[in-house]
Amino acid sequence: MRVALADDAVLLREGLARLLQEAGFEIAGLAADADELLALIERNRPDVAIIDIRMPPTHTDEGLRAAKVIRGRWPEIGLLVLSQHVNPRYALELLSTGTDGVGYLLKERVSDVEELSASVNRIGHGGSVLDPAVVGELVGRRRPGENPLEHLTDREREVLALMAEGRSNRAIAERLFVTEHTVEKHVKSIFGSLRLPQSPDDHRRVLAVVTYLNSQ
């Protein structure tokens, strides 16, 4: 699997590259900022891009914006975004583009080679990886052993699984042979059963999917 790395910190960038190479990955290239990363992606088309959220020139969200550009231009490329701190807004922005082949991890986790390798492999094969701390901030802490999906009906679980595939209400309705209005009622019931905080429906949709993925 071919991996591109983008981080303005030379030591971290080179260290990650070495860890990944030792784990059997091929390094498709290294970049120090978003512009270099996009040019690298254009040239080499890696399987996965690992991107620091904060990069030059402002060190705010350049990496996140680059990730969204990559998802728009090359949706087949997996994205693993790294952050120094938990930022729920950034996670929501990233996941709003779809959860297939997407990951959000805290930088402190990448020193664990096995966890890093498993995350990159999962993302490269279309899966999702979410840092437990990020999930906790997004959907709230739950009691150990509690399954947030246990209060959903079988039909609601079907709807939620299709939501996790990135399908719209209309697409879900067509798949389940029901009306779009019926799907809307199921979605609202899912939001209530999962006790998701009040927010715009598009954000609550992402939170529902995060809850689902974290329960699998």
C-alpha cells in the first residue's frame, strides 16, 4: 500500500515515514504543506494520505481543507487526518464528506506502530478509523458495556447502516422500498434514541454514523 505524508514538522514526518516503511508500506512522497501535498497527490496518486490538520502558512486548518480537496478530486484515496488536540468541529467537517476511507486520530497514537499500521490498512481498504477521544467528544461518554444501538428497532438499524454508507434519505427509501417520508421519520427517531445533542440535522446525521461505527 502506497502512503503520502504531509506534516511541516520534519522529525515527525521523517519518523512516521520510517515507521511505515518498517511496517511494510511504500512511501509515495513527503510534503511540508498543503500545496506540496496536493502536487504530490496529483503526481503519485497514493492509496492513503496522512495529513496534519495544522500546516503552514497559518497553522490552523490547512490540512483539513487539503483533505476535503483530495476527497473531491480523488475520492478513491483514503485520508488519515492527525491532530494534536481533539477538535469536534474539525472531525464533523471531515466526516461530513463521507465516512468511507476516512480516519481522524490524535498524534499521540501514531507512536504505536501496530495501531498506526492497522489504521492505515483499514482506511486504505475503505474503512473508517476514529480516535476514541474524538468519539467521546462527539457523542458523549457512555457507561462501559452500554450499546447505544440497543434501543433502535431492526428497521432503524437498517436505516442507520445505510446512512453509514453515505446514502441520502431518498437513496435509503429506494433501497428499502419505502417512502422518503418514512425514512425521515426513522431518522428522527434514531436521533432521539441515540440521545444526540441538538444541532443541524446534517451534523446529527454524522454523529449518528459515528455512534454506529463506534458500536461495530
